[in-house]
Amino acid sequence: MKVVLAGAGAFGQKHLDAIRKIGGIEVVALVGRDLETTQATAQKYGVPYVTGSLTEALARPGVNAAILCTPTQMHASQALECLRARKHVQVEIPLADTLADAEAVAEAQRNSGLVCMVGHTRRFNPSHQWLHRRIVKGELKIQQMDVQTYFFRRTNINALGQARSWTDHLLWHHAAHTVDLFRYQTGEDVVVARAIEGPRHPALGIAMDMSIQLKSASGAICTLSLSFNNDGPLGTFFRYICDYGTYVARYDDLFNGKDEKIDVSNVDVSTNGIELQDREFFAAIQTGREPNSSVAQVLPCYRTLQKLALSAAAAS
């Protein structure tokens, strides 16, 4: 399978590392805004072609699919371009930063019949998979999820410490992980969605702190705290309070309520969520099935994000 990867920055390189571990996949072109740094990445990973144009990359001989790791504001339009070019596409989270754009991609996927998957990685992390399987079997039921998503990002830099050309967003990017995960783990629609924002950054124009409340159809609740002002520890930490036990997911590790580590090494073929996500994308293409985290499956998340945006605006 021949694949194009657009956006060879910090997250794009995570996908390149993952693809190296998956047989039968060839990355034939990298797309990047800065051709010099993109060329350096191409040399590192043995990718033969570099361009600044997604259109040009998609037209390369034999290309089957694309992975988009570009700025959020480009995701929806580039996903639509891939589908119009008759290429399967995986879009990194978030699918879009408006509900209208997310719905446009979902409609285009339905009309095309192609695989369109969104990088909601939490569905694939072994820690969350371990819990999901027990929930599906009826061994656990979530009463509450308490989630903290914390960064120290008072200037516009990426995970490599480099200046970003675009502005990240707590709601449409980082909250999307937890909003989707709450719905995925409970198996229920979100019926209540409320949000409040802290002060907006004077230069970036985004809220630097946010508090979110969610409620599922059966009454399970989720409390999510997000911040770009937190000076460590950094990352996202998930506490599952269930009818039988409490569990805490920290990165790819899982602990019970007594802080005893649970072995999740045998949950899947890898403990790398990005690798598992990419394996699902390629397997869905090869077998002609809908992938986990398809655009259709995650669209309710973006409907909830729209409700949260309206709630935050009304409360400000």
C-alpha cells in the first residue's frame, strides 16, 4: 500500500515511526510547508519524494491513502480533497474546528464509500482498551470519569519546542479526546454538555483554561479540566470511577484505585496507541470495512463540542 503523509512535524513523525513497524506499507511522499525540514525528515525515514502540495502528492503513481498531520484548520478541507481524489484518508484529531466542516467530511465519506478515519487515539491506547473490553462484557459500568488535560503552553510552540504556524485549541482539539472517549466507554449519547472558560490569551485569542461537564443518557458523568497554564506535571490523566473498582490511566499505564499497576502489555500487538491506530486504518482499507474511529463514529463528539462552544459563549 502506497501512502502520502502530510505534515511531517512532531506528530507526523510519530506516524512515520509507527508505520516502520507495520509491514506492507510504503510512504511514497511527504508534504510540508517548510521544504528544507521536510526533506530532512524524508531522508531520515527513507521517503523518496517531498512537496509542498498535497494535490501533487496525491497524484503520485499508485497512491492509495493519505494521513493528515497538518494544522487543525486544514484538516477538513484536506480530508475532502483526499476523498475527491478517491484516496482513503486518516485525519489526525481533531477532524475539524467547526461542526459544519465535520459534517461535510462525514457526508463526503458516505458518498465516496472510502475509508475516512479520525485519529481519536484514546480508543486504541491499551489502558483504555483494557477497560473498554470489561465494560462491553458487563463487568464494569462507569459512574464517573474525572479527567485532567494539562500543558504549559503560554507561547505558540509545538511538542518539539518549535514555533507553530497555527493556534491550538483546548476545546476543539484537546477536549475532543475525552468527549469521544466518554461516549465510547459508556456506549451512550451525551445528553448534558456544559463548559466555562478562563481568560483568553491577549495574543493568541484562545481560552487558556477550561472546565467541562458531561452527562450520559443513563446518568454517568464526566468532569474535564483543561489548561495551557499548568507548569507540570503535563499530559492527560484519566480516573474511571466504576461500580466495581476505580482505575487511573496515566499515559499508556493503568493503575487500580490502590495505585497498583495493571499489566496491559498483552492487550494488543503493541502498546503504542499511534501504531495501533495506523494498523486499524490500513486493515480497514485492506478488508473493506469501517474502522474503529471512523468519521461516522466520531461525528457525535463534534456535535457535543459545538454544544460546549455555545455553552462557554453563553457563560462568558
